Amino acid sequence: MGTVTLPGGTSVDFAAPLHAVDRLEPVYASWTKRVVAAVVDAVIAAGVAYLAPIGVGTTFPFLGQPASLTGLNPLVGSWFRNPWVVAVIVVTIVMQAYLGVTPGKVLVGIAVVSESDARPIGLVRTLLRWLAHVVDGILFIGYLRPLWNSRRKTFADSAVGSVVLVTRRPRPHRWLISRSAPDVGPPFTWEAAATPRWRRAATWLSVLAVGLGGLFTFAPSTRVDPAPADLTCTMTRLDAGAARLTHATLHAITSTGLVTRLGVTRRLGSTPQGAWADWTWGGTLSPNDEVTFRLVVTAADGTSTTHDFPFFDTSTSFATMQVPSNTLQGVGDRWSWAASVIVNGVESPACVGHVTGLFT
């Protein structure tokens, strides 16, 4: 059939072997390929979270995957305080922005490119695309949208004008091509003429990262040891009432443990398993007094839980009350508690305790 010149000056030799001709129509990545790529990236994130713990619930900004996938609580602070995690984030952001891929996308053979010129979308649009994934995460509708969208787009793709193509030779970013290279109008070829030089190195590095991430994620050896903790409090001022509360103690049973993978040991965070509280007072209560013991637990985020325990044995000066098992769940690393006695509707000054580092 010979050579045909398309608008814009692009020439296609239809007599050449089929594999030598760039595609005239894009092949959009299937939902399955995109999910597999995301899972591969999550495995890398889990491996990094194990080797450089960054905190339960912390997410990698570039992956949106929970670092707590490893089941570990932090020994260090947020992700931006860990140089190894920051380095991984920066490398992945640069890859996605200027090569169109993450390690998972390299291995699956897909790339994120601009719908207008089939080139990687650059740093600003990459960051905006990841922020827009918040919308995709609402009931997961956006993440499921490629199943029925004609161009396999999530809402984030539509927001920034990107598409995900099946290709192992994405067109280079504009900064990585010669300024004299012709690029007129929309592309009539959605791929580069040849596999880019960076592809081989990126593939082997991705294989290594995924392999190590998988080994540090799926080979646990765990030992869990219950441990008691006795927390005391301090009176805010002397109790001059009928009870004359002197002190209180909050007892908690915590579950801690160690995980060893490939010779690297990490400490599991402590979680509450049960609790009870003691009140001690020096006054004299009569059988006619209405007595209630109050316990207030204030979590790190400022939310409080109050428990009132009616008490009837006024002949003693010591009381122990079982605390509901969910009271200490989710209190955070820095929290406080207060104990008081209410006699005939009058509450004593509180005995207050501040706790740091128990449930990490």
C-alpha cells in the first residue's frame, strides 16, 4: 500500500511489518491491570513501612496506601520525618510525573499520560491527580468507574485530563525530548517508536523492590505478650468533702509483641485488652449517702468518655470498678484520665493522670 502522510506530517509505511508501525488508536488499560499495579505498589509501601515504620494509619502520599498494612505501630513519627520514606516518595513522584509509571505500572505494562499529547503529565498534574483520588475513594465508585467508562477513566483522570494506556514505550515527557523535535497537534501515534532506554533499568529495580517488599510483608514471626500497667493520678486539690478522695489507680492490661522478618525485628504497638480502676478515700460515708464513682478518659484528639459507677458499700474506704473494655481503645499515644467521687450530687476534686507512650 506504500507510505501515507497523515495530517501534521506523520508518515506511516503500511508495507512495513505490523510490529514496526506505531498504534493509531490507544489501548486503554483495563481495570484489572490498574488494580494489579496498585497492589504491587502497595506491597512496596508495606515493605518500606516495615523497614522504616512511619505510623499506623499513615498513608504514602503518592500511593494512598496505608502503611499500617504491616500491622506495626510507629517507633518514629510521621512519614516526612523519616528520610528513607521521603526518598521513596520523591523517587516515585518523579517516576510518575516524568516517565508516566510507578514500579507497579512498569511491571504490569501500563502508563499514565496526558489525553492531549500522550506524554507523562508532569509534576503539578500528577499531584493534583493523586489529590483527586479522594473523590474516587468515596464508596470506591471512582475506582470502579474504569469498568464502564469508555476510556477507562477514574474521576481523577477526568479531572486532570489523563488516561492510562497499555504500553511499554510511552512517549517521552516534553522536557526529555529535543526542542527541535516536531510535535504538531494531537498525536496520531500514542507510543514512542522504540522502547525507552530507562525501561530496562526501571524494570529490574521494580522487580527488586517488589521482591523485597513482599518478603518483608508476608513472612511474619510474631510473639505477643500481655503486660499489666498501673497508672496513678494526682489530686488537683485536697478533697474537703465527705469522701475526702486521696488517690486513684487505673489498671490496664496491654498486648505487645515482636515481629521478625528476614532477621529484622520490629515492635508491635501496645493495645488495651482490659481495664479496671481503684478509688481510695479517707472520709466517712453513711449508709444514707448516694455515692457514685466517676471515671473520665480523654483521648489525644480531645474527645472524652465518662463512666459513672454507683456504689453502695459505704462501710469501706476502697473500691474497685471494672472499666468497659472499649474505653481505652483508640485513645492515642498521649491521653489523660480523671477519677472523682460524687456524694449526694456533689463531686469531689478530680484525681488526674497523664499518660504518654502506653498505647503506641
